[in-house]
Amino acid sequence: MSSLRTLDSNGIWAPANRGPLLLAGDSSDIPMIRRILTALPTGSYGQVIVEVFNATQIQSLPATQHLGVNWLFREGQASHERTNAAALKGEPLARAIEAWLAEWMPTDEDTLGDRSLWIGARTNPRIERLCREIDRRFSRSA
């Protein structure tokens, strides 16, 4: 059973099973990520990936020892669209989500299975495309 979940109007989300989870978002998603982390059941494991402009935006998150928290910085990261300054908003996060999918869902035939995902930062077109792909995989496994 897959557990790609959407949030209700109260921001309630929890994985339906004990498989690996991914929480991914940008600085605007930190309050929601914090709320989700606070509500996770004991023993939850996986990755939390947050994209921010620079280290001054890092905040303490209530993650457990089984959740890796990774902060991605746009400042000082060139992108293929820009050769200096900072990467475009959402690009470092999109690359990280793609890497997670390559590890946990390496082929197009892989469905979500026991994985749980919550992805914010939907204003980036690349992330939105990834979310549509994940939704497509989810609908195949439902």
C-alpha cells in the first residue's frame, strides 16, 4: 500500500506505514516540515531536505536519530541557467529529490510501495514535474 499523502486544511499528514520517508521543501515550508516531524511515529526513518538561500536560514528541527536532515544552499551554487551568484530557487532541491528517487525508485516501473513522501516548494516547475511523476507512480500502485 502506498502512502503518498496530501495535507488537509489542518496540515495533518502521517505516513501510513514504516517504510522510508522523504520530506522536502524550501524555507517557506519549514513550519510545515516541523509540524510533520513532531507528529511522526517513533521509529520513522528517511530524509528531510530543506533548500534555503544560505546558512543564516537554518533552523532547529525536531528530527530523530533515524532521520537525516540536509540543508541545501542556493548561495554560491551556480546553475545551468546562471553562471554566478546563486542557483535558481528550487534547483538544488529538485536535484536532491531526483537523487532520492534514483535511489529509492530507480526505474519507471517502481511504485511508491511502502515509501512516504511530502514535497513542498511547488512553485518550481521542475519540482512540480517531479511531483506529477510521483503522483503517476502512486496512482499505478493504488
